[in-house]
Amino acid sequence: MRKLKRIYLNNIYITILTITVCAILWTNIEWKNIVSIAAIPTLFIAALFDNRYGRLFK
């Protein structure tokens, strides 16, 4: 169960990253704006992972 959960969470994280990358590629914005936009959801996801699923990654 733990391995399946870990794989599932990693797949969700990868899909979110790919969606953000595709959105960045579709919109032609400067890299500074992209970094500032992408940092917010990444930090939010990292906080969720640390709070809820911290046990899985130890």
C-alpha cells in the first residue's frame, strides 16, 4: 500500500509539473514572470506534501 501511494503521489506531482510546463510553453512570458508564477503552486504543493505525506518520504 505504501509503495502504491508513493507512486500515485509522484504521478500527481509529475502531471502537475507537465501541465505547468505546457502552460509556460503556450504563453510567451519573460522568464522572471514564469519563475514567480511557477514558484507559488510549487511551494503550496511542497507544503501539502510535507504536512500530509511526510511519513511516506522519510
